[in-house]
Amino acid sequence: MKTLYKNCTLIDGTGNEPINTSFTVEDGRIIEIGDNLKADKEIDLDGKYIMPGLINSHVHITMEPIGDPFVLIMNESDAKAAIRGVKNLKKQLKSGTTYFRDLGASNGVDIDLRNAVNEGLIEGAEFKCAGSVVTMTGGHGWPIGREADGVDETRKAAREQLKKGSDLVKIMATGGVMTTGVEPGSPQLSMEEMKAAVEEAHKAGKKTASHAQGTQGIKNAILAGIDSIEHGLILDEEAVDMMYENNTYLVPTLVAPYVIVEKGVEAGIKKDSYEKAVSTMESHIKSFKMSYEKGVKIAMGTDAGTPFNTHDMAWMELKLMIEYGMKPMDAIVSSTRNSAELLDILDDYGTIEKGKFADFLILDENPLENIETLSKINTVYKKGVKVK
């Protein structure tokens, strides 16, 4: 049955100016956009705003956003992690994220959850997943990682994740905020070690992402051929230039350290994690601004699942990007079209255009004027089906 959605202001995700229009949906896809359209059923949107569903490029769907999520991960079963994942999948979807990229989980639980969504066994946003992250022994993220040392081992680790069914390979270039005993600015896997893993992913037609916070580690990852830099806390002009020249995406995850600093140790966040977040906050904002001004491609990602960074906070990431200087339309594009391009799903998702899946949000206010309207979405549609 063809359904007509009429009398709306459309923000299509391409960066084009909003237009007053109508569109039709049939069999889960956008059929036509324009005036004087015909359909079997009509829904009058009464002037509301329409935009594509959000695409979150950095999520940990099995992680619970408590003070120390890694402690929970190391002490619960895979079955319990999967149950948490099911809950978080619904939260992502009903808060407007219709597709995302999961960047690290234990023992293939994320792969099983992805398959369950695709098979219709559970409700949730569709997603791509990385399986276990590739990290050095004792490196950042080791509780959800495959520890590997040396070129041969990182190559094998990447092959293992691909064999298990991962959609991409995530590689840890530096230390991080959440892992005790490592520093965000310190390089971890070498350029050569990362390059071996990147080669294996690219040979399989898959992309790569790198947790990369410190300057030298970021440069190592770019030289290794990585597709996206996650976080990018401490960038210099050379690193920004390298990203621009190599068409490397930045996924800034501004909300992750912001929430850690806001909540503090009083909320149960580890003292060392809090101190690391505080010490890198200023450089993180500066690095984001430098990248945006240079024209580096930016995709929205929240790092959902880290301390108090809940699975319904994508709107907050957009709010921070705008507060730090990004134009509202560019923030929307980063969370729709750009994220779809990064995830290699742009042919079917990310914009509201003829032939694409009907993943869209109905908003009561104009997000270009008030981005916080995304925190109180009127309605969410996934492949033409109302899910909220």
C-alpha cells in the first residue's frame, strides 16, 4: 500500500535548504517527492518537520553507561550482555537513531545481535559491527579486545574478526580515557601493526576505524590507511592536513568526555578516567574546530555506552557540535548523509530521496533553529513502519 505524507517541511539530509513538500512511501522505500502526489492512504503532517533518521557512527550496544562499564563487562555472561544489547537497541531506535555502527563488543555478541535485528527476531536500529577490537597486550579496550603484538598477530587478529562476520575492523592506535594504566596521548599499536590489519580489512572489501586520541598515534593510523579516526582528542595542524588529504573521516564523540567531566567521581566514575577527560577536554574541542574549519569530513558518533553516555543521547552530540562552531545544517548532514557514506550505506540510507529506505523522523520544531527538538522526537519511522 502506498502512503502519502503531505504538508511537511523536508530537511532531506543532503545539505539542501528545507522545502515544503509531500512524499510517498511504499514497501519501505521513498517512491516520490513533490506536489500533487496520489496514494492509497494520506497522512497530513500539519506543517511538521521531516528529516532522515539519525545514523550514529560510534556505539557500544552491549555496554551499560555506568561509572565503570568495563567492570560490568568482565563480570557478566555473554547472555546478560546480549539482554542489555536488546534493551539498548530499542532505546537507540525510539530516540531517533535508525542505523548505527558498533565499535567493539566481547565474544561476538554484537554480531549475533546484528543478525537478530536483520532476521526480525528483535526490534532495534539496524547496525554494522566490528566484533572485538584489535589492541596491543594490555592496550586500551582490552576487555572487549583481541590482544595482538607484532605485524603477523595484528594481521591474524583482523582475519579472525572478518571470519566471525564483522563488518569492519577497529584498531586501537593510542591509549584512552576508560582503561586504567594507559594514557590518551600515548601511541600503542605501531603504524606497521595497524597497516597489516587495515590491509586485511580492505582486501575483504571492509572498512576500518581507529580509536586514536594522541597526535602521534593519529598520524600512525592515517599512514596505515585507516578510514576513520575515532575521538581525535589531540590533533595538530599536520594531522588535520593528513586527514583532509587522505579523505579520512573524523568521528569526534564530543559527548563522551563531556558527560564524564559533568558527572565526576561522585557519580562513580574512576578518578583516573575523570582526570584524563578533564586534561584533554580543551584540546578535544580545539581539534574538532580545526578539523571542521579545514574541511575534514565529520560523521556523528557518541561512543554510547561509556560512563553515563546513554543510548538515547545522539541529540546531545549535535548540540555540542553546534556549540563548538558547526553550522546546524552541517551537524544534521554529519548525522545523516556523512555517517551513511562512512558506513558504506549511502545508496539506501542517510538522505530522504527517491528509492531510499523510508527511515525518517517527524519533529514538532525546526532542528535548524532548535537542535534540542531531537531530544523530544514526535515520531520515528523505520523502513516506512512507525516505531515510536
